[in-house]
Amino acid sequence: MIESLQTGSPKIVGYKLRGRLHDAEYRALMPALEAILAVEGKLRVFVQCENFEGVDMRAVWEDIRFATKHYADFERIAVVGDGRWETWLARFFKPFTRATVRHYKASELAQAWAWLRADL
């Protein structure tokens, strides 16, 4: 499940991931994200994982297609969580974006937000 989070800035989008992410959820998210990109330009992304169980292969494919199209549209991506999937997500994003990608433990939530909000 993907839940949108309030970020306090139009230049930062935030999502909480729970359970297993499927391609239908991802495809539903893309038009909203593209609309924000059209208005705001480059964005920063906050991804918080809670009881995250991974991503199905079709969702991975959708993410690759989206990332290829928007390779230079993101500045920073913070992935927060303590599981192995969070580490994998942070590594997965890197070749598909010009953004700086960082992984934070759940206990470092405040640092992740501070990094995303810096210099805005």
C-alpha cells in the first residue's frame, strides 16, 4: 500500500510504503506525481517504509519506466526504514536518477527530513 504524506513543502513529496507494492498501486500514483512535477519542476522525495514486504516485478518495471522518463527531475531521495528492503530501495534508485539518494534508519527520521528540507 502507498500512502501519501504531508511534507509541508510543494517541492517535497512523501510516501509511506506498507505491505507489498503492486504495479496497479504504482500506476495510480504516477499521474499525480507527474502533475506535481509539471507545476513544481524538480522535486525531493521522502519514502518511509513500515512493515514493507517488497515490490512485485511489474511494479519494478513501472518504476524503471517512470525513472527513465524523469531521470533528471528529482534532486534528493530519502528512504527511511530498518529492513533489508529499505536498503535495497535506496540502492535500486541510484542508477535511475540524478538525485542524491540516502538511506536512513527509522531512528534517523528527523535527520532525513532535515536533509530533504535543507536549502529549499
